Amino acid sequence: MKRFIVVMIMVLLVVGNLFSQVVSQRIIPLDSQVYSDMDLLYLITGDGTPSNARPWTITEAHMILERINRTHLRGSASDLFDLIEQELSTKVLFASSDDFLFDLGFTYNFEGYYHSNGQDFNRDTDWVYGFEDRKPMLKVDFTFALDPFFYSFTDLQYSRNRFTDRDDFTEMDGSAPGDIGSIIKNEIIDGNYATIVNHSHIYSQQFMTNVLFPTYDIDFQTPKRALLSIGGSRWNFNLSRDKVRWGNGKSGNFIISDHVDYQEFARFSGFSDFFKYDLLYVFFETNYNTGEGTSADEEFRIFMAHRLEFRILDRLTFAVSENLMYKNDVLNLRYFNPANIYHNLNNNSIFNAIAHVELDYSPLPGLNVYGQYVLDQAVAPNESQAQADASGFLVGLEYAAPLRFGILSTSLEFAQTSPALYRRDRVDFLMFRRYHGNGTSFISHVDYIGYEYGGDVQLLQFDANLRILPGTNLFVRAVGMHQGETNYFTSNEDVNDNRDPAPSGNVITEQGILSIGSSIELPKFLSWMDTSAWVRMDMIGQRNFDRTTHTYSELRGDVQLTFGMSLSL
């Protein structure tokens, strides 16, 4: 409480002296409205698509916005352009004459969560609005910058942990179902083993809020965003704990996606009106045991990725990437040459390569056709048939139309992934993150690096959004999905032996989700205070289909309601 009072006093002392600045190397967080607004502006004007390699810096975002001819815009399109310009302008608390900038932010969020079926939907991954989406009760952030080339940001959050000491856990001490890919072994090593959640106390509650008092269940994984960024007018380099995303998918992306709470990475970007180059090194934990932090990692895993994006025409954007998971206990810098062809590093005991392509085409204003294809493994001529096909694709169509009172946009997307995608014999594309809490040792959460639903999936998704300027959003989303029997506990060897198309196996899980929601920026009580509110409802239905008997079983459903309000200084 004392810290809270000190922060508030500091804000009040300087709040009358706000400076409007362009903080050139500031990295825009992926939950910013800037991204969806920029996508919408490009869609309704027919100018193709902005860069799908995100996040952007303020400098890059201004370059992307300047491609649009402001003088040709009318009505909602003109208002949207002005709003984006306003969003890219930063208010800072202190600006010196030699371009030193300092800013301090404070946010208070209240959220409430209700669902009707805590028996069947009892983990954070069973919620549509899950752990990664939920907002912290309190957040304080600090910014230091030397404009135009240096920027540093750190946030501190006070929020609920992913796990608690009241959860039920699966102890991978030799008695659990099996290894989790190549990242977690089901065995005791030096007296320790991995632990994963089986039933969550928090997420099985019928009603819960993000109000955390006392502090027993605090999330120790803070900051969630911490980055250092340097750059110029056409380039940026940053060391970050942040979210990163490559791709044009609405339901997710195949190489690197933003469904996790953060990634830790080094990234270089070079960009112009016609070309963008991205070099990305993502670093992962490798010590999965439950010890109290005394055991060091004995190996490393680095996802090495490079992506080339070509804006061939105003209406056509093409991107290609070649990427590599590097796992070993000896670091060899000769593998880090980003101009190398990663696939030619032919050592499958320490490497696994994956590549993808993207295409966006806008044949006329308001309409965009897009697609994405990922290739993890394919059999070349004269090559052994020992490895199963590992690939995935998504295709989509989106349309937007300006209205008198806003902009309506819709999209329809289909995606399919093969059972073996992300799963190779020795090195795969799974990840885990350990969370520590009061009363618990380290608990591991397993996830995919790319598409959040993983392999062995068919998915159809429809979205409709109404953007009422300046600060109101309404949305509807419908998702239908078939999930095969492949899961984290299916061994990489068994996955590789599977030659069936997705969804594979005898028992198929069918799922339907209907989501509706809205968010609104409330009138400002003070010029320096932003207030917003939101509400959403997610209705889920699931059942199992037996291919042998052609029967359905285990019908289950849940209604999930989330509502919240935010105040930020």
C-alpha cells in the first residue's frame, strides 16, 4: 500500500506537465488498438496489408501509416486515419532539452469471471478468455528513452498466478502417461521431476475476480514486458520479454504466435516501403524439475528464425521464412549466420527446421484474400519414407465496409494441421514455462510455439466486428473445431508412425464456441485519466465422436462470462 501511495503522489506532482512526444523506438505492445485499426484502414482503402511481422516500433508504424494518401480519405476512413495518428503520439511525464524522456504509467483493472460448469472446464486452458488474456489487478510501468535511437520499458504487475497450492497435479515421476515430446521426461532426475496441473482451483470456481488480497496467490512471473530497443529510421534491434507474432491468421499463426503470456527473444528488423527483414532468436527454459531454483539448465533451446516480407504491389504482400530449433549443451556460434540456409544444417539430433509462406491479396477496396502454409517435414525425391508428413495451412477471406456510424468488418478462415506438425523424433516445437508460487514448487505449463491448437486439427472460424469511432468495439466470433487423438502425451515416435490425415484416431473431439462481447472507452473525468469497460460471453459445446460405432458421447458445455473496468494514468 505504501508503494501505491508513493506512485500516486509522483503522478500527481507531475501530471500537470505532460509532454506530447514521438518516442521513435518505442515498441507498440500487441494488445494495442493500433494494430487492428491499421489493418482495418488498409482493408477499407484497398492498399493491401501492413506488415504481419509484429510488434512494430513507432517509427515503423508511422512509415506504414504514411503509405496511405490522407487526402483521398472520406468519412470513417478519414476519422480512422486521424485516430491512428493520435494513438501513435505518446504523452510522457518528463522531456528534457537534450531528448531524454521519462514516463511512468499506472493501471488499475477490475475483472470478474463466471462460468456454469467448473467440473468439466476446470483448467485455465478450458477458458476462452484464459490466463494470458486476463488483466492484472495493478500494473506500474517505467519508460526511459533517448530519442530517436534508445528506448527502455519495464512493467511490474500484481496479478493472480497460473497455479496455486490448492490445485491437483500430475507428477511426472515415472507413473504419468509419458514424456511430453522432447522437452519433459517422465522420470526422476537427481530427486526431482516435472509437475503439471490436472485440476485448477482458480479456474474451476464458479465465480472469481482478479482482486488479489491477501497476496498468497501472486504471479511471480513479472515483468511481463521488459525490453531494450535501439534503432534508426529503417531498422530496430531489441532484447525483449514481450509477445511477438508472425502471420496473417485470425485463429493463430504457424511459426511464432502471441497466445502465450510472453516470449524472451532478441530481434533485428530492417524495413522499407517495399521490403522487411526480420531476424529472431527466441530462448526457452530447459530445466523442468520442481526444485526450488537451485538446479541450473544443463542444455539450451533456441528458436532461430529469419523472415523476408515483400510488398510486391500495393495490393499484394508475400512473405517467406526459414526457421530452426537448435538444442544442445554446447553453443556453437557458427550456426547463427542468418544468411545461411538452416535446412542444410543436417544434424537431426540438435536441429529441426520449419518453413512457411504467407500471401495477402486485396483485389478491391474492402476485400482481402489471404493464406499461410507451414512445412515441418516432407519427403523429397529419393528420400526415406521414415518421417511422416508434417505441415499445415490456413486460408481466409475478409471484408470491411465503412458505415455512417463506424466500420463493419468480417472474416472467414479455415485451417488444418497434420498430426505430426511440431512433433519430430528428437527436437520438436513444444515449449514449457515454469511458474512458482507460495506453497508450491515449480509447476510447468506446456504450449506450442506456433499455432496454439497444435497439430491434428481442423478449424473453421467466423469473425464480425463493428468499430464505432473513437472508442467502441462490438464483436461476434464462431469457431468449429475437430481435434484428433494426438496430444502432448502422444510420444513423438507414435506421432511419426501416424500416417492418417487430421483429425486422426478413433475418437474425435468436436468443439463449437460462440463468443460475443464489447468494449468501450468511457468519458474522461480528467484529461490525463483513461477509463474503459468491457464484457464478453463465451458459450462452449464439446462432444466425442467414435468412428467405429458412429456414436457421440461425453456431451459437455460451459457458459463463460467476463466483465471488467480499467483506469489508467
